[in-house]
Amino acid sequence: MSKTVIELQHIKRTFRVGDETVHALRGVSFSIGEGEFVTIMGTSGSGKSTLVKRLQEAFVGDDVVTLCHDYYYKAHPELTYEERTKLNYDHPQAFDTEMLVEHIKALKNNVPIEHPVYSFVDHDRTSESVSVKPSKVIIVDGILIFENKELRDLMDIKVYVDTDADIRLARRILRDVCERGRTMQSVITQYTSTVKPMHEEFVEPSKKYADVIIPEGGFNSVAVAMLIQNIRSLIQSSK
């Protein structure tokens, strides 16, 4: 039996929608053993990347690493930049999920991997790679990581980040315009033509596979504080 390095007990979380109280988490308990994988999924702009970033910042130097599905966008050197901008990046076929699956299997077998690096500015994979060593806990995040059964079956704990569609769109516009050099018109066009339809076809239906659903992700300070406190104390106790 693997050593438990993260354990959460009797998690409760509610939030208000108008006059209604919604129970996002109700008495949820789970533990994560050494070498197990935590997966965090949510739509673009839901707050999942912020949640992952908050966890990374809290545990710098500890034995926790992250793999993002975005690293595994397929390379398209055969296409021009203009052609690459027209691809549907929100469809499962946009990702080299087979490589991600092989990398997770390797890490589970204590074998280091080299994950690819993707440029959102050039819409293509770069020539660089990043080394990742096996760790006690590996966090995997992405918008479509629950869609693929083979990938899903490798996951030990599945967390879904849920956020209102209007908030997701606003965050996506800010991110893509400020960080990725896109125009607002191109962001809105992409959202209406591929992001929203793909969310409805692939992302929303896969929410049923989640073990835990967290509203607002990294912007949910209560959930973030709860995760950080529990993970920090248990990583310390395992040393």
C-alpha cells in the first residue's frame, strides 16, 4: 500500500445562487497516496489554472509537480501561421493525448519524462522540452482530461472547476488579449465558433466523472485555503 501524502476529511462547501443554497461539496473525504495523480478539470476561464498556480506557489520545493494538457497540443509545422489560427483547439483531436498517457504511465513507473512546450503566440509546438521527475503527487490539469477514457482511468482523484459562462468568457478575453496577443474580435469569434460548442459537446458531459466539484476554482479562497492547509501539513508529516 502506498504512503498517504495528502488527505482531506469531511470537506463541506456551499455558495448562494439568488435565494438558493447550493452544496458544491458535502462531507467529501479522500486521500492521495505517494505516486498518485490529482486531476483538475474545468472549462477555459473557469479558474482551474489559477487553482493549480495557487497550489504550485504554496508548495514550491515540495514533491508536487504539474502536467498541463495544453503542453500536448499537436505540432503543425506543415501549416502556415494563418492556417494554424483557424484550427479547432477545443476539440479532443487537437491534443496528443496518447503522449500524455504514455508520460503518466512512465512517471507512475518512476521514469522521468520530457514534456513538449507549446507556444500560444505561434499556435505551434516549439523545439524545447521540459524535464519532469517522478514525484509523490502529480497534478494534471486541462479542459478535456476527463473526455478520454484511457487517460481518465489513470487518475486517482478527479476535481472539476465549475464557473458561470459569462465569467469564463470575460476571463478568457482578458487572458488572450493581454497574455497571448490576440484581438478581442478574434477571441469572441473563437469562443462562439469552437469554445462554446466544444464545451457543450465534450466538457460539460464529462463533469459526471468528477469526484469533487469546486465552484470558481482558484478564485474560491475558501477551497484554496482548505487544500493548501491540508496538503502542507500532510507533506510535512510524510518527510
